[in-house]
Amino acid sequence: MEDRQQRILERELYQIEQIRQLDSEELEVEEVEHGHQSSEDDQFDDRIYGGASASGGYTFNTSLASMHSYLGEVEDTHNRLAFLDGGVILHVPLFYLEGVVLFPEATLPLRVIQPNFIAAVDRALRQVEAPYTIGVIRVYRDNDDGRIRFSTTGTTAEIRQYRRLEDGSINVVARGQQRFRLRRRWIELEGAPCGEIQIIEEDLPLRTPREAVGKLTPLKNLSHSHSKQPLRGNQDHDDSDAMSDDSFESELSLTERKLHSSALVSSYSSRLFGESTSSDENDEKSKNSLHTSNNEEVFRGVKRENYNYSVRVRGLRKCPRAYWPYWVYKMHDSYCLAQKLSDMWKKIVGTPNMDALMRKPGLLSFHIASKIPVSESTRQELLEIDGISYRLRREIELLESFDRVKCKSCQTVIASRSDMLVMSSDGPLGAYVNPSGYVHEIMTLLKANGLALIGVPSEEYSWFPGYAWTIAYCATCEYQMGWLFTATKKKLKPRSFWGIRSSQVADDMH
């Protein structure tokens, strides 16, 4: 643990040094030709495809944005709370955030100014039951009656870093931990909003036994001469691991192994022993056949009345037992879905190797949900889905249908999927907080259409070191869509990009 903390500290010090170098860089006069810019910034191959830095492309260090250095120096709490059991009921201070949906493992910056939320942070820092923990829920305005509504599904967040300023406000960096259901809420005497929450017990990823499908033929297609030829089905699915008992069992937990074995035995005992013999002579034959087989692992069926069998699970695995085609199982297999989602995400965003996350489909589903550039209502929908496979399938549907970014108010098309850009190591969508304490979740885009700029560029409190921001409104309905960020240093690329508020993005992404 100490080595891990030391590596984190060294990485943060290195990133802080990069920020200082960036700030100390002399501002050089840059000659700008009137008309079209150099093709270097416009060529498709020289930009971020779906958000990944192309070779010889952009120079901005995306890890700087995820540090939230605009909050100033913050102190590490050195507290890492162990995950709580599902079903546990807690009383924690609550943070109501409009336009923000927090997922497990996602980073949440906070600038706490209001006295009631300052009291909430103070309570979290001193509470014993779940130290440094707050509950984060989304609030939204009902489109029908205009009333403020509270979501009933939220995420606990652990305060990792904080700093109390001279004016009494507190800067906080928290990290999402576990989903919860909000049972009830109240205001304490000192004004802190609190709630009774119940931790959601996450399900286990669904796993289809790979040697039960794929190469093996369905039971209804079995021939009586199956012992004379290999039991092969679709030859396109050549997965040598799938036919290995050892490799398969090595991937299973003890509980999964027991469930899998018991399922196989119960399924085949009904088929192998469904017809009982009616005489002592048949019983004797069964005993003799079992004895002469010498516990062989291969089931040799010769006649329906005279079975030579093995009760060992490895023997049963020699028999085909796929009731449905392989693609049916893949629709619900969490690991197959994780592989498909990961491949789609890499094509869109250009994320590097995600093998570690693919081995944990639950974490992958939260990882993608926290970064997928969709509206806040759609993200809340993802947070409320309980089953891992269901959440993965919904995310696949969203990526398949994600084509355009539209204004929520007037449905004006702002950008297309190919305009996505990753300017933070957190992904193409992340949470940032302004000096007034309002948290914005923004998606970053290389290009945008139909937006009008108001005011002059400002470097103050910039979320992206080295860039100045300008407020951007929808030119059609005049709602604020986000900001245009322009580079203030000559060597920074891209020269400009857009940050669009997810709360102002339409649900329809077609």
C-alpha cells in the first residue's frame, strides 16, 4: 500500500511540474495567416479520431485536466474505505447535484460554498460509521410541472482530497464508490442535508460455460454414432481454450465451479438415468458396465437399455449440451458483451488496451457509463440498471445509435460522433466545477456548429491548463451550450476545442 501511495505521489509531483513549466513558458507572438489554417490541423489523420491522439498530433497532456489543478493545493485524506456489503443501511450527508450523474470509480470535483453543504462536508469528515463518505444524487426539473425532483438511485463518494479556504469554503475531490437507493432524507439541525441509504448489492457477471456451446452441437442434433466422430458444431468459433477443462475451470471462482458442476450433473443425470431398469438382471448389467469401464471419462452409449457411463464431470463434458445456438448465449454472457463494448469504445474513442477491465465486466460497465457522451437523463438510466449484462447491452445500443449531438431545447445539430475529442484522461466526458460551486459535466468536441460566442476569452479558473474559455450559446434558442477553449501557448495543440454541457444535450442522438 505504501509503495502504491508513493507511486501516486511521484506521478502527481511530475504532473504539477508540467503545469509549472506550461505556466512559465514565454508567450510568443504567433503569426496567423488570414484564411484557411494549415492542413496540419484539419487533416483527419492528424487529429484525434474519436478522441485518441494521433501520431504526430496533439501536444496537450490529458492527465493535467483530470488533476483539477484549478482547485489549488488540496490535502490527501489518506483514507480508503473498504467496500460495504450489499444491503447495508447507512446515514450519510447528501449532495444534490443538478446536471450530474456520478458513477462508481468516477472523479467528482466540488467547490463547497453554501453553508448547508459545508456542514455536510464537516459531518462526513468526522462521522464514524462511514468516514469521509457522502451520498451524491441527481436533481432535475420535471418537464411536466416544473418541480424539482430527486433521483432515488445515487452513488456514494469518498472524499479523497480537500482544502478549507480562508473564506470558509471547501475545495473537494471525491471518488465514486458504490450505488445506493435513497430511502428517506432530512435536514439536520446544523443545516446539513442527510439521508438514509441502502447499498445496492451488485450481481455477478453472467458467464456461459464456453465448452457447453460454440463447437458443440445442440442436443437435438446428436447422432447415435457420436462416439465415432468429434462433436463439432460451428467451425468458425475456433477457441482452443473453450475445449480445455483446466483453462475453463481456472477462470471460475469456487462458487461458480460448484454451480457449473452441479448443473451439468443434474442436467445429464435426468437424461442418462431417466429410464430405470425393471429387473435385477438389468441392474446387474449396469453394475458390470460401470465396473468394466474402469471410471473412463468418455461416455460410450451403445444401446438405450445398456448404458456405459461415467459420473465424473469431465466425462460429461465430452457430451454436447448446447440447447441454443452460440449467439443466443452471447446475448447474455457478460464477458462476451464486455468484449463487444470494449471493441466499440476503442473504435470511437481510441482507448488503449482495456483487457484488465474486460476481465471485470461490472467495472467496465461503470467505466463506460461514466464517460459515454450522452444526456444526463440517459446516464441516470444507466445508473439505475441493476444487471451487469443489461447495462452492457444498453451501452452497446447507445454506442450503435450515437451519431449526432443535438441541443436539448431546439434539437439543432451541434456536432457528429466523429467530432469527439479526448482532452482528459477521464475520457471524452468529465465533471468540472466553476468558482461559484456549480458542477458541469461536459463532453469535449473538436468541432461544433450553430454556436455563438459571448464575451472575451478568459484564463481564470480554466479547467484545461494553457487554454482560455469563452461562453458559447446555441445560436437558435440562445441557451448556454458550453464553452470554446482556445490555446494561449504556441506549442499547444489542438489550437481550440469545445466543451458541451451534457445537461443541455438532447436524448435523441440519431
